[in-house]
Amino acid sequence: MKDNNEEMFPEVDENGNIIGGITRETAHGGSKRLHPVVHLHVFNRDGALYLQKRPEWKDIQPGKWDTAVGGHIALGENVDTALLREAKEELGISRFSHVRLGSYVFESSRERELVYVYKTVYDKEITPDAEELDGGRFWTLDEIRENIGKDVFTPNFESEIMRKELHLFIA
């Protein structure tokens, strides 16, 4: 499988205002044009955090462990719709309550993303989509702390969980 490089994303300013449209290829090809994404952190009632394993075919950070749900907002789609769509597509979860934690701009060597961050507590069955992910599992916060900086997680995930303003936890 491979990402669709012609998929259209909104180009946004740092406040989330749409200023145009760009392809995935442009967004991920080093242009640094800002595009929005959603992240959902899925905790169970014991406080463990579910992480997805990115498949080897992904164009960004293949094979790394990452936020439970993460996906692009499509051109013409709003943040809440994208969050619900991505949760259903990636983990097969729906009908969950979520809390918005905030947003921030993440920049790597290839791209810039406006990340809208949410969290939920979810104790029902999670069924990762085998075409989207290489599985997933709940990690204790101690397990996550022990693996920070060891090239196990995506840089975006590591950066996000350590942001004090998001109140996830500090590694």
C-alpha cells in the first residue's frame, strides 16, 4: 500500500484559517506549507496510553510507534469530522467522548503541521485497520518514559507528550 500523493489538504495559517489547497506530495515534500492534522490520545481507565505502529510503507516515520489516531484533515472537511473519521478508519472506534487539549505547530525537516490534539478514555474493543496500521497496543506511562529518545516513537509523538500545555504527561 502507498499514500495517495494527489490527496488534497487545506493549506492554513497558524490560526487554522484556510488559505489554499495543496497535495500530500507538496505538503510532505519539503515545502513546509502548513497543513492541519488531528491527533487523538486514547487512554484506558487504568491510565495506559494506546499507541499505533506505523506501517513500513508510510512516507513519514515508517515502522515507529505513534499517537493512537493521527490523520490529515481533507480539503473541505472540518476538524471534528476528520477526528471521528480517522478514529473509525484507524482503530474502528466510534461513539466516544473526547476533550480538545489544544493545538500547536509541529515542524520537521520535511513538513509543517497544525496539530489539533484531543484525548479520550476508551475501554471498549480497539481493532486497528490492517491496511492502515501495523497494529497497536496499550503502553504504560513508565514504558513510554523508558523508550523516549531511543528511536522507538515518532519525533512528533515524543514532542507532543512532553508539551506542558497539553497536560498529557511529562516524560
